[in-house]
Amino acid sequence: MTESTVAPATPAAVIVLAAGAGTRMKSKTPKILHPIGGRSMIGHALTAAAGLNPRELVAVVRHQRDLVADHILSLADTLGTVPVIADQDETPGTGRAVQCGLEALTAAASPTPDAGPRGTSGITGTVVVTYGDVPLLTTELLAELVATHESESNAVTVLTALLEDPTGYGRILRDTDGSVAGIVEHKDATEAQKQINEVNSGIYAFDGALLVTALAEVTTDNAQGEMYLTDVLSIARAAGGRVAAVTTQDRWQVEGANDRVQLQALGAEMNHRTLERHMRAGTSIQDPATTWIDSTVTLESDTTILPNTHLQGTTHLSEDAVVGPDTTLVDTTVGVGSTVTRTQASGAVIGDRAAVGPFTYLRPGTVLGEQGKIGAFYETKNTVIGRGSKLSHLGYAGDAEIGEYTNIGCGNITANYDGVNKHRTVIGDHVRTSSNTVFIAPVTVGDGAYTGAGAVVRKDVPAGALALTVAPQRNSEGWVEDRRPGSPAADAAARARVGHGTPTTDHTLTGRPTQSESGSTQR
Ligand code: UD1
Ligand code: CA
């Protein structure tokens, strides 16, 4: 089926099953909370489901219930809808999970929950069922399933795939005319049925009313003692309903992650798809093998990404930005035409035509103005830097505000922490600070001010002033030969003195002063 045949789908509900324990992850974290491509697995599943604009989005939970439910509810803003949390009881199986989902749906729809049992008899329209651990499933494929289901007036439409190794999956049973007769679980299948390589993805579109009545007939009489959702297909058929399948050629979209090996494989495939999407939309990616981009990242066209670059979270690159190599950006915005080289940044905003790196660490709250620069071995945090200002080499700026067209010299540091509290440093426009200036916050430097090398700025500097805090230099002539006799430095000093024709002792050019000679020069 092509995309043009996909009707706008508004199912009554999408029920996402997420009650399972996921023990094969060998993790204290519930399986569906594991991240992949910048979202939790359940986050991907709910995002794909929410894309159908269902009247209700339901998540069925049980294992680590509170942790999972809190996470799901925390996604409400990004999903644009508040999911209904349904608790599965002790009866196991996908059939029971869906039943619990339907019950929560009617409970949520009831304005007066105390008005007595309503049951699930009121449910009409299409109900989609999908899993919380199938992260590559797209809204497009779900919409295709719903469109087929509705255009064919099916009772059940199941999404299937043809697998080389179908071990473990439920198998699709078809009549000789090709129509779908039912599903048999691997553990219940005969040897002949195990040869079938068309498998149940576990993703379906159901007629809601039929689903409710069919589930009432499902028992736990099978090899696993579970209520199988798959039994609904043969029940629907027996009741005269039409059961059909949509078979996808894209097995990745129906693949679940049961352990960390599968999670990695799905993560690599997701990244591959994300990179391809961006390249087709106008981003140059020099080395896809070492480039990892979360599905949540946005890139404008004519952006360039150099090897070993990781873009995560809400990171956004504007047109003509060049990022990398060896760069990790988390929740960071890069302006038009800016370059970010060998940098680690988190929660930073880099303006247009700015330059960052190499070997730069931008921490949250860093805002770099247009045409600004933060250079090598600089760390910044909670610092707003105005247009055209430069922090070129070796330093730290924290809790600071720097105006426009200011040049911060090499090795400058804002001493923002007094051991108890953090304090702010405010530096004006067109300021020139010399090497190794330390700003003891709180302190303010006025527009156009200068600082001398090594200044330790404890008091505010008025606009246009030069702040000098280092004592004038005093040279103690002959100190090295007096105090470090016999050392290579003293030898070099002696040679230099003779070379300049100003010997102060009479030992020979290459000779070292004797102990008595050197002793005689002591003051
Ligand atoms: C199920 C299907 C099988 C299909 C396979 C695809 C049934 C009976 N079998 O297999 O035909 O090929 O999925 O992966 O439906 N879940 C709950 N509550 C439960 C049990 C499961 O919410 O009581 C959830 C799990 O969290 C998971 C999904 O349902 O997201 C599938 O569960 P899983 O145990 O992996 O599926 P199987 O029963 O093995
Ligand atoms: Ca499974």
C-alpha cells in the first residue's frame, strides 16, 4: 500500500502494552525506560501512537508500576496528550493487558466514577494495540494498518512480517485462499506450524466493540497459562468477522528489544535511519559510522557534521553550521554559519557566525553572541557573552555577563565561588583584559576598561580605567650567581655577563667559580 492511500486516521484508542518485566535486560531499570536514539523505548512507542491522533492514548503498566507511570505522564507535553494509565492485574497475558486497557478507558471517560460499573460495552470505533518495546515503529505504518482495516471493514487487521528465523513468535495461520484464520503461539504450535515464517508483530487494529466481546471469551487454557490476545482473531472469524493482515517488508519496524544486544542493534538501525533522513534533507555527514544523532535533534539544510560527533536531546543546528570532529552537543543550539570544533557542550546557545573550540567545554547557561568566540581550553558556565566578544584561550568563565566586542585575555578566570556561595562577574563592552586576570566575584568592570597582566580584580573597575594590582617589578642584579652558585643557570648567567663585557668576578669564561670565589661574593 502506498502512502497516498492512507486516510487520516483517528482511532478511538491506541493501547500500548507495557506491563511486562523485561528480565532479559538484566537491569534495575524497567526495559521500556531504557534509552534509544534520545528517547526511552516507551517514549518512541507513545510518540508513534500519538501521531495517529487517537481519542485516547492508553498505556498498560504493572512491572515497576510507579516508575513507569511517572515516566509516561512526564511525556504528556511532548506527546500533546495525557496518556491514560491502565493497571494490569495478576492475570497474565496480552489479552488481559488489553482488557485492562479498555476498562481504564471507560473509567477515564466516565464523569462520575462512583456512579456504578459501566463496563466496556460502550466502546466503538477502531482500537489499535501496540507494544512499548518496539522503538522503530512509525506513525506511517500504523496509519497504513488503520487505513486498510477501515477501508476493508475488518473485524481485526494484524500487522505481520516474514522472518528468516521466526522462532519465538506467534505464527500467522492462513486458509488455502490466503485469508487469515488465526494465530498460533510458538509454544503451542505443531512442528508443521513452526515452519510458517509469517509472524505476528503483536500490532493490530480491532473493531472496538468486537474486541470487547471477543476478549470476554478468551481463556488461559494454553501452554503458558496466559490470556492470549491472539485468540481474538479466531473468535472474530467464528463470529463472522473479517480478519486480514498487512504485511510489512520492513522487519525493523516490528522488532522488539528484549535484551541489550537487540537494543544496540535497534539503536544502530535507528541512527542509520536518522542520519539518512538528515542527509536527504540537506545535511552533509562525512562519516555516518561515527556520527550519532538523537531522533529529537533538528538540523537545518546546508549543515555539515564532521566525524565522531554526537548530537543529543533538543540540539539544533542552523544553516551553514559546521560541527565536529570529536564533538558532543547536548540540548545545544548552534547559530547560522557557526563552527564548533572538538567541543563538549550542554545547554548552550551559540549565536550566528560564532566560533567554539577546539577543546572547549560549554556548560549549561552559556550564551555566546553573534560572531563571538570561545577558544581552546576554555570552560564556561551560566555566562552570557555579547556580540563579537572573544574568550580565546585557557580560562574559566562562570556566572558572568560579558558585553559586546570585549576581548578577554589568555588565562582569565572568574573566581565565582567563595566556598559557600556563587557570585557574578559583570564585564562591559569593548573591555580589554590582559593575560591571567582573575576576577574575584562579585565584581563589575566598566565599558572600555583594561586590566594589567596578572591582575587580581577584587574591586569594581570604572569605565575606561586600567586596573593594575601587581607590584612594580624589581630586578635583584646578580641574584642567581650569588644564591645558586654552580647551577646551570648561574653558569649561563656568567656566560651572558662576560659576553656583554660586564664581568663582576674574574673567573674564566668556561670555568666555574670555586667554592671560595663564590663564597666571597655572598652578601
Ligand atoms: C506476543 C504475541 C506473539 C507475537 C509477539 C511479538 C500473544 C499471546 N503473543 O508474544 O504472537 O509474535 O508478541 O513480539 O500476544 N505484555 C503486557 N502484559 C502481559 C504480557 C505482555 O503488557 O501480561 C506486554 C509486554 O510488556 C510486551 C508485549 O505485551 O510489550 C508482548 O509481550 P511478550 O511477552 O514479549 O510477547 P509474547 O507473549 O511472547
Ligand atoms: Ca516479545
